[in-house]
Amino acid sequence: MVQFARHIVEKWNIQDSLAREICISFEKGFSPYFLADYHPPAAAELDAGILHEIFDFLREQAELAPKKKRLINALSKANKLAPDAENHINALINPYELDDMLVPYRLNPRSRAQLAIQAGIGPLADVVEKQDESVAGPLEDLAKAYAGKAPAYKTVDDVITAVRDILIERFSSNETARTMARDHGYEEASFEIIGKKKSRSLGDFVNAHEIKGEKLLELFFAEDRKQLRLKLNIQLFRVTELIKHHFITNPDSVFFDFLSSLIDECWLKVLLPMVERDVKQRLRTESEDLLLRGMLFDLDKKFSGEKITGTVFSLGIFEADTIAAVAFDAEGHLVGATSLKNCFKDRQGCQARFRQFAARYRPSKALTLHDAASPASKPVLAEFLNDAQTGIEMIEAVIDEKIESLAASEWIKSKFSDLDPGMQKAFAAGISWLQPVNLIPDIGLSFIAVHPLQDLITPERMLTIIRRKTAELELRKGIGIGRITESVFVSEGMIIPEITDALRKRDPQTPLNSKQSLLNVPHMTEAAFANIAGFVVVPNSQDLLDRTLVHPDHTEWVAEMCDQMGVTAEQLIADPEMLRSFACDDYLKKLYIEKKLIDQIRVGQKYLSQSAMLPRRKQKLADIVEGAVASGRVTNITPFGVFVDINAVCDGLIHISQLADGYVQSPEQVVQVGDKVNVRIIKVDPKKRRISLSMKGMGHLAPKVKPTKTQLSDLANHFKNR
């Protein structure tokens, strides 16, 4: 990936050394989140949004690699792989650049041009293409020799048409011609706006480069909705002159007029549609990138804005004499629901139940919902809220079509099917009012608005931006070490599935008690540890810095700063602002301290008062009771047995003969490393420091013996040879 560093430097205006580091980090599996928060050179210069853009670009290049390999193989088989061609191909960054080189190798064998070549008219096309001065006479005279040789080409005109088809296909599939046409189309990009009726022009012309961004995206979306058509407007004379200059090497040739006319046809029929498609896609992507960068700034303000504290109630009367009430938190998660029937006839009983509901969830705000079907609900709901005496801020809301649609959505129906229709509508109204951005990946963009211009971005890109921003915020709050498997570490691909499985299978009696202990998790790689270790919080770790978002790679550095400042880690966590006065000659480190490190340390303030987790004490051999049943984790497998950690000073051994009640050929038939097993202690030898264990006679806990591959093969051969 380092070969793309120059492009990254030019597009994102960063130093070459940093661009190379980012490419190497991508190849090693480091995440943009790690680089944005824990790699000082990147963190000082770039934010997570830009790093995601760069990683997306590198991911696209990785996806192009197989296509490049196919092209190189095709050229090699055709003996057309020039010495520098392979390097040139590997340096290409756009799919259409590869398509330009692949087109000549995947022509339609049933095209008119290929059928003409099969009929033997190719040599005449070669003569015209080469513009050989030694050839005398017009094309019509040369074509007479080919007329009538094939049933489809009886006349001279048929032959000339076939030559035209062959040369148009050759010229339109020429890499240089396609590149010139596309580049010219992009540089001169202007569009004529055509009305819904194709024959009617609105008479408007727009320069794409002058209106790039919001205005251009509005036109593209109008075209998507069939409200208009954007026709690429390029002067025929200018673009065809470029192509003619490439193909016509002899202006005095007798074929000049013929070649000029077919180049015009080549542009109008083949190259123009291709150029229009690619130029539109490029301009659309650039406009989306431009708009998204501005939107990210607005989203940062929205995400970091003032948040609602506590729970919120949403209640309304959607059926006669029944109040539906739901409670949800500031992130839109449902925490409680109730239905108060006979609210008019049994007013006192319903008020008592509602007081209990309010006392349980203690709302700070309450939405009172009204619609045409419940005109008398307003005073009733206000009375219930006032009777609860909780000081709730009341907000009136009207049930509209958007709320009705959300209540009938698949998300509500599948996730909250246990709620009755009134509760579902109340919850939908609450979500519509709260607009929780973190639920967008589940609900979609149609019900939650995050930006006035979000409709101009394709839903896929918008959802990706929202997902990444919510993940970034969650990471910067800290992920509890016990929540790793249910966190954004998994959804954002920061750890591989094997690590997730290993964490889920861990023995709860041997918890992870530090960030460094993550290195002991099976399948944990250098990149995975780097990606998650900084964002993990161990609230009761003995090392106070493990209770912060300080990365293990930086703990020694932070400890050195504490020594130089004469403060303890506890004092630094209590007042991380003191780091602003730390004297540091390295400008990059100083910038990193102020932009990242202070906030990372501040996260640990809420965990300072927690008592440290004491390491689990290993049992002495003298304390282990023979005949007792213990729980343990398989640590090693050998041909003669299995070693199990039962929290003693040494691991116990289950001999292969003690693994199951039946015959066992190989220990792998019964257990795997990391499995949790129940064992019986059959003998303890303190002098030899040995513990003998057994899995026999464990009743319903006895393991099942799986057949080995050899046994399965023998069984298959037995039935095969019968």
C-alpha cells in the first residue's frame, strides 16, 4: 500500500512520512480510531473523519488488487506485458482506469466488428488504420476485393460499413483515447438541464465545477427522481480534435475524411455515454466528500451539544379510557411501559399506579400526546402528571403521519412486539421527539434527522458516517473490560471474531484485571491489542492508569511526566489540567498532550474511588480435597492427556484414560484448549507437585466423545467395501 502514499499526500495535503505510516498501519490492521487517538503524528494532524477517508481509499485499492492481477495475467498471456506495465497497473487508483486497459481483452465476440473480422475484413481495416501512403486509390476501390466473399458483405457499402464498425470498436477501446476523452469531459464538465419530456430543454446550462457541492447534488438527486436529465455538454469539435490527433498520423492520407467521420461517430455513440457516466460519478463523489466534511463539523456540535439527563415519559390516550405510558432514556432505549385502563371511571386507582410508575423511573420531562381521536386527553394527562408531584417538565406533542409511520415500522413491530399498539405509538412519538442519533443504524434515516442536507448524501454513506461518529463517541467514553464482546470493537472490526469467541469462553472466575492482561487472550494480535487497549477501562485495576483511556504504550511516558512534576498518578487523574503546564520540548508531544492525553486521563476520575481488584489467590496443594469436583479451563493438550487450570499452584492432569466413560483415541475428541470443564480430583501429590484429575463418572456432565478423522475414514471405507 505504500505505493499509494504519494496520492494520499496530494489529496489530503499531509507529509509523505505520515502518509507512509498510515499505509503501513492499514496493512498491519490498525484502525483509524487507534491512529486518531493514540498515534501522536496522526492524532496531532488528522481527525478520525479524515483517517476514515484515507482508509476507505486504501480499502478500495485493496479491492482492486485482484482485478489488477487479472489484467497483468491477460497481458502476459497475450505477450503484451511491457517492462514497466506491471508497475503502471499496480499504481492505478480508479476502477475505470483498469477498465480502459481491460476493454480490448473482453470484447463481445458477437459484436458487428468481431463478426466482420471473422469474415476476413480485418486486413482492410488494418490498412485504413495505418494510413499507409503506399496505398493508392479510395477506400471504395479497395473494398471491391472483399465484396461478396461473405454472405453478410455482398456490396462495397457493406464492406465499408464493416470497416467502420471494426475501427470504431478499436478506437473506443483504446486506453489512451478513453483517458483523453474522460479527462477532457471532466475538465470541461458542464450540463444542459433537460426537462421531463426529453425533447424539451429548459435552456439552462451549468458549469459543474462552479456549483460543485450542495447545488450539484440537488441536480443529481432530481435526475435520480426522473424530474430532469443532466446532459453532458461538450463541444464536439474540441474533443474529436484530441482523438483525431491521437489516431490520424497522416493528414494527407486518402482515408482522412473517412477516419474523421468515424471518429465523430465513435465519440457520439460509444465514448460520450461512457464519459458522461464516469464524469457524473466522479463529480458526485467529490461533491459528497465536500459536503460531508462540512456536515461532520455540524455533527460534532450536535453530538457534543447539551444532552437530556434522566428518563423521559411519553403518554397519551389512544383507546377509550386507557392511558399508554412509556419511559425511555436519553439515548432512546426503552426502560419501562405501562397501560392504565379505566382512567376515567377509576381515576384514583389509575393515578396511584401512575405515581408508582413515575417514582420508579423519575422522569425529567414528559410528552403529552394528542391527536384528533383524543380531544379530551390534554387535561387528563396534565392532571395525572401533576398528581405524581415529580416536578416534570411537560411538553405537548401532536401525533402526525411521521409518528404513525414509525409506530408501524418494522423496527417497532419486531423489537417491541410485546407492547400494545398504544404503547408502541407513545414510544414512537418519544423517539420522534428525541431524535436519538445512536439509533439511526437500527431505525434508518427516514425517521431521524441529523442534518438539513442529509437527503443529498446517499443513505449508505450517511449511515456509515453516523455509525462511525457514534462509535467514536462511545470509544472516547471508555469501554468496560467486561463489555468488549458487545461493544463497537466488534461492530467496527477492531478485533477478529476468534478473539471475540475466546473472550466469551473465558472462565469468569479468572477475570481480566488489567489492560496488559488482554495480551493473554487467545488469538490476540499486536494490531488488535493496539486497537482496543487504549479505549478499554478497567474500573478496579490496581494500576490507576488502567482506569483511564491512556494506552499501555503511553503509560511509561505518563509515569515519567508524573515523576518530573512530582505528582502521583492519582493526583494527575484528579486534575489532568496540570499537564498543560508541563514543560515539553517536543512540539508534537505537547500538541498530543493538549489535544488527546488530558481528556483520556480525565475519564478515570469517576473510577478513582473504586477499590482495586485483588488477584485471585491460588490454592495450595494441601488445601485441595481429593474426591471434590472443581471447575477449570483446559490449558494444554498432549497425546497422553489434558492439563487443566483449577486455580491451584500448578495445573492438574487428566490422563487420556480418564477423559470419558468410553474409549478415547485422541484427547481432541473430547476437549479443546480454552474449554471450561468440570473435573473430579482423584489424587494430590504435594511432594511431586502433581494433581490427578478425572472426567469419568460425572453423570449428566460427562463429555461426548467425537470420532476422529481416522475413525470416520475407516468407517467410510468399511461401508464402501461391503
